[in-house]
Amino acid sequence: MEGARRAAIGRPRGFDADEALERALLVFWEQGYEGASLTDLTAAMGITRTSMYAAFGNKEELFRKALARYSEGPAAYAVRALAEPTAREVAAAFLRGTVETVSGAGRPAGCLVVQGCLAAAPAERAVRDLLAGWRNDACARLAERFARARDEGDLPTASDPGLLARFVMAVSSGLAVQAASGATREDLHAVATTALHTWPPTP
């Protein structure tokens, strides 16, 4: 009896957890947190609810894991952009990455972080706050990078790093909404280029 129990505990799950999480991410990305039902999620993942709970926890925990995967994969451009040599190139890389992510072939249109849970029932407030925190963190990182650029003489001394960061985030969010509304990748790149025409000139 004890040996059988140990064998059951050590037995492989019978599914690829990494692939299942990727499929769950796509469901959340397309339908949002509230719109994605457990039936939708488990059907896409190819597993039972029992297996989902055992491997990933409840729906909120699954979403948190999917968001981490999104951050490390499709949305990794947000971190990579910070390494660009100038503030303008940081902004350009951030917006270019947004366009590629929100309009990528084989992916849902739009952005998981923007559209995932903008409006939510009180019970889902934790997820809404999670996504707001993600966006605020991205904005703070941009502001820090632009402050460094200003200190290094790459931006005019009168520049407001926080305002520039919010400008980039606002354009990025708008691109995501436009993509979800059917705008083409070419249109989105044109919008990003137009937005950068207002960027402060290098001193």
C-alpha cells in the first residue's frame, strides 16, 4: 500500500505542463481574465480541472503563472528596450516591441496586460491590481531610465522623465487597443513613428 502511494506520487503528470501553460496564456490573452472560463482553459490545455488544480493551483494562480510567462516571452521587449543607448532609442524600441507583440501572427491581437482585466468584479480585484502593478512597474523603469538619460545630457535638463515614461506607456496602451480593434501592423508602426516626432531633441 505504501509502495503504491509512493509510485502514485512519483508518477509523471501525463501532460506537458509548459505547453499547457502556454495554451492557458493564449486563452487569457484572447479572452481576458474574467472572460476565460475554467472550461475554456482546461479544454485548451487538454487537461481536467483536477489536473489543472494539482499542477497550477486555482484560476488566479494559473493567471499569475501565465503573466510571468508573458513577461519573460512576448513582453520581454519592455526590459530589453531599457538597454538602448539613448532615451529616444529606448522609447522607439519599447513602441516597436509593443507593435510586434500586439500584432504578432499566431497570437491574439492586443496586450494581455492592457486588456486582461481593466474592468473586473470586486472578487477579481486582485488580478486587476496585479496588472496595474505590472504597468506601473514598467512605467517606473522607463522613468528611471529617462532620468539617467537626462543626467547624462541625452535629454534636455527641463525634461520630465516621469511624464515621458507615461507618454510612452500611453502610446503603447493605445497601440494595443488599436491592434485589438483590427489595425494592421503597418498602421501601428506608423502611429509609433508619428508619436516619436514629438520626442525632445538631444541637447
